[in-house]
Amino acid sequence: MESNIEDGEKQTRNPDVMAKSFDELFPNKLDDAEAAAVRLEATMKMLGMKKPKDPPQQEPQQQQQQVEPTSSLSYPKIKSPVPAPPRPDWLKVPFTDTSSPSSPYKQISDNLSKLSLNTVCEEASCPNIGECWSGGTGTIMLLGDTCTRGCMFCDVKTAPTPPPPDAFEPMKAALAVHEWGVDYIVMTSVDRDDLPDGGASHFAETVKIMKGKNPSLLVECLVSDFKGSENSVEILAMSGLDVYAHNIETVRRLQKHVRDPRANYDQSLKTLKHVKKVKPDLWTKTSIMLGLGETEEEVISSMRDLIDIGVDVVTFGQYLKPSEKHLTIVEYVKPETFAMYKSVGEEMGFKYVVSGPMVRSSYKAGEFYKEYLAKQKIKQ
């Protein structure tokens, strides 16, 4: 008797028999959801299983309590809504007459075109180009006009393998600066991860030629992180320049949202720190964009990180979206906030802090540097 029951159970649990019995039990065609429910109930009945009880319904208030609170921190995104109100009045650039043939702006612009040189002012669509060039700060972008990285805030064009650098560019740049008659030059460049040293030796050669033509010329180089290569940092740091600049761009939390994945906060700090290790008396400088969702606490924390590694100069400016393809502004930072960062930075011990809505990393670089030196002479 026991044997017959076991055989019957085995027979009932045979998939072929079960499938046949389903077809016999339910000859009418059911939709997928209904058939699945019916088959599940029949299977459980055949196997002697009880249908599980439905879970108790929670009150709406209880369900709401289980939802985790959203973070109050902001992050920049592409094509996200622009903050209200529209662009405020304090973001207007002062008018500079660039039409006069004798203006410094016109002379620099014509000279750059004649020598086929690039400038970050033009390539990155800087709003201060007229004001800076007319004020006597010259800027040149070395290593071509195409970057190997794609930061979400930058308007410079990108490609994995840009054309090779112009071997005559160091001489052309030195000639241009000599003709301009400026006493402070900022040289910057695109990132060139395709080059073995990131372009450090190209920069160093340009600095040496410029200083050879005019030893009193003040040279600032705004460069990449050279992929963290200490050797590349050393090549440039020992070239005779006066200011070694490298931008951390934003606070630690927002790095991966703003910069190319090959750049990061710690690598930038390491670069600036190594400059001081190699040449302690060489000025280091960095810049931070505001309005990307950073908090005041994060900005001040970044300032502490910079002062701890001996950075001499820091600048703050409002991020402005170059095009619809770039990150949208999260916030228009008020002038009083910029003033607060300037005050905090000076108290921390930076040589000087340039902070304002329209400030960029090279903004009036020569004027501020010479102003600081003049103040130091008066103190002496």
C-alpha cells in the first residue's frame, strides 16, 4: 500500500505527466499572466504545498518613513535647468576697446596670427581676453590646439592623437613675446598624454629661449599634471620659470563629475607638492571654479589642502558654461562669497588670492604678481 502511494507521488511529480494534466485541466487558452498564475497554483496543490499568505499591507505613512532621505549636496550635469534668476549683473565684462590698430590687444592678436600661434584665451572662449591683453599680460598656448582629454567644462577641441608639436614653436613664441614688449607672459597648453613627457621638455625649451632673449621677463607656465610624472614636473620646474601653475579645478567631491577621468584631486596635489620639493623658492599657483555645486566647507577644506603643500597663489572664478554640450551652472556665486574666500585665503597664508566672478586662472596674472612684489618692496 505504501509502495502504491509512493509510485503515485512519483508519477504525479513527473514533469511530462504534470504538463499533460495541465493541458487536460485547462483546455481554454489563457493569457500569459493568467496561465502562469493558474499553473503555479495547480503545481503547489499537486505537491501538497500551501499557498503563502500575502504580506501585510503597510500604512502609507510607514512606507514613507522607510524611504532614505535624499542628499542635499549638488552635482553639475549637462542640460540640467539653469539656476534662477538669469545671469546676474555682476557677471558683465567691462568694455575694452579692441578696434584701435595701436591697442595692445590688436598687436598681440595680429602677431599670434602671423606666427601661427594659439592662445587659451581664444581656444577656451575666455570672456576677459580684451581686458587682459590690453593690460599687458600676454598668453600663449603651446603644443597645438587639440587636447587628449575631455573635461566637461572646457571648450578646447579634443582628439586621442593630435598632430605632433611644432618643433619651431619655442622660437616662434619667444619671438612673439619679444615683439609684444610685455614683461609678464603666461604659457599654457592642452593636455598631451600622447607625448612621452606630456610636453614638459617643449615647455622647458620655450622658457629657456624666452629668458635668454629677456632675462627680466617673468614667465608663468600653466600646465597639466603630466599624468603624475615627477620627472616631467622636474624638467619644467628647473627650466627657469617664475610661477608653476597647475589647476585642481574643483573640490575633491566633484572631480569625477567635472574633469577627465585621467585627472584627479590627489594627482594634482602631488604635482604641486613635488614642485616645492624640487625647487622650494619657485612659486606654485592653482585655480578653483565655483558654481558647480561645491559647499563653502569643501572650498575651505581644499584651501587647507593647498596651503599644507606650500601653494603660494590661489584664484577663484565663476564657472560659465561654454556651450550646451558642457556642464550647466549649478549656482551663481555672489560677490560677497568671493570676497569671503579671498579673506580666508589671505588669513591662511597664501601670498595673494585673486577671487571674483570673472576671474580666470591667468586673469591679470602679471598685474597681480607685480602688485605683490611692489608691496613687498614697500614693507622692506
